[in-house]
Amino acid sequence: MRILITGGSRGIGRACVELFAKQNHDVVFFYCKNAFTADEICKQYANVSAVQCDVSSPDEVRAAVAECIEKLGGIDVLINNAGIRRDGLMVFMEDNDWADVMRTNLDSFFYLTKLVVNPMIRARRGRIVNITSISGVTGLPGQVNYSSAKAALIGATKALSKELAARKITVNAVAPGFIATDMTAELDESELKKTIPMGRFGQPEEVAALVSFLVSEQAAYITGQTINIAGGLG
Ligand code: NAP
């Protein structure tokens, strides 16, 4: 399969890139700032290439998707993974903390998916996986911006899945809990672990395995769903 993953340079996105590369798929990933890491990944896998793209910019997305299609010859699978958080109680939240989180986590879904879905409709096949969060399922204090963006992504997943089901294109969301990546690196893991029924953070590779199942042929009848992967949270 020809796979495009956003935010493939680190964390969950990187684990997806590496799993798909080992499964012999052709992969293009977008990164934003980490050119060095992106380059390292590409050197490791002949079937992987990287394109720099800030997914919050519609112009950059347009150019990067065109480059990706040129490299792959088409896109069968889109993983909307790139994301950021800017936590803080809402009373103290700056306008930028709201806008940046909405643009990167939610608007990017619209810019990317709109471009990629047209050829999928013509081909009558395709897989879209949106990486949301347990924060969008339950709401978390200090994350009004992030919970809003991730909840909206779940709504978008449900609505788009119904638009595309007849074309044999599935659209699903994956909602991780606490996963050990740079995004959670400065959190107090020993305290937070106590709130997780399984008593541990998840690994990016565990999320990648779920994403890999959702884009497989075996998952052809699953669409419009949000699957939590959170060690019992949510
Ligand atoms: P991470 O380790 O911080 O990595 C974030 C990735 O997104 C990086 O590859 C980064 O690229 C890319 N990125 C950030 N802003 C971007 C932009 N404007 N344009 C393009 N790429 C951008 O994060 P993660 O933990 O793997 O999270 C991946 C996804 O899972 C996110 O959507 C996050 O919200 C979601 N999630 C994570 C957790 C968790 O506990 N870790 C839980 C629930 C949901 P650069 O390396 O170039 O900066």
C-alpha cells in the first residue's frame, strides 16, 4: 500500500512509519521541524521518504501532498497523526494556545483529507485513520483546547465515514491514553500511572499495531469508529 503519515518523525507517527516500512509498504511522512531525525529514518528504510510540511498551513499541505503523490504515484492510506498540546487552565489560556492547537490538530485534518480523498473516491478504495485522544473522549482539565480539537476530530471521523462508506473507504479514529513519547515526557509518570487501570503508560508501537490493523483488509467492515487504546482509561 501507498501510505501518507503526518508527524512521522517522532513518537506514535514514527512507530507507524517503521511498522509500515517493515511490512514493505511505500511510506511518505510529513515532519515539521526535525529534519535530522526525518533524515535518519529515511536512511534506514529504502521504502520511506519524508517531506517537510507544517500541517497547519493549507498552502504547505497542498504543495506537500502534490510532492507525496509524485513520489508514491497515489495514496491508499492517510494517517492524520501530527499533533501538539498547549495545556493550561482555560481562564489563563492565551488566544494563541487555542488557535495553534485547533490549527495543528483539527484544521490539518480538513486540509489534508480533502485533497487525499478525491482520488480515493475515484479508485473506490482507501483508508483514513485519525489519531485523536482519550482527552477528546472524556475531556481532561487543563486541556480545553486539546479536548475540543480531538472531540471535533471524532465528530469529523463519524460524519466523513458515512459520506465515504459506499465508496469502500473507511474512516476511523484511534484514541490513545498516556503513551510514552516526547509529548508526555515532562508529565509525572509515577503519579499518573496510579490513575490508569493497567498501571502503565502505553508504547507508541502498541498504537502503531492498532493503526496497522485498521488499514488492513481484515478491517474492511469497520468504519466511523473511535477505538480507545488507553490501558483501561476512558
Ligand atoms: P510527539 O512525540 O510530540 O510527536 C509529534 C509529531 O507531530 C512529530 O513528528 C512532529 O514533527 C509532528 N508535528 C507537530 N506539529 C506539526 C506540524 N505543525 N506540522 C507537521 N508535523 C507536526 O507526539 P506523539 O505523542 O507521537 O503524538 C502523536 C499524535 O498522538 C498526536 O496527534 C497526539 O495528539 C496524539 N496523542 C498522543 C498521546 C500521548 O500520550 N503521547 C495521547 C493521545 C493522543 P517534528 O518532529 O518535525 O516536530
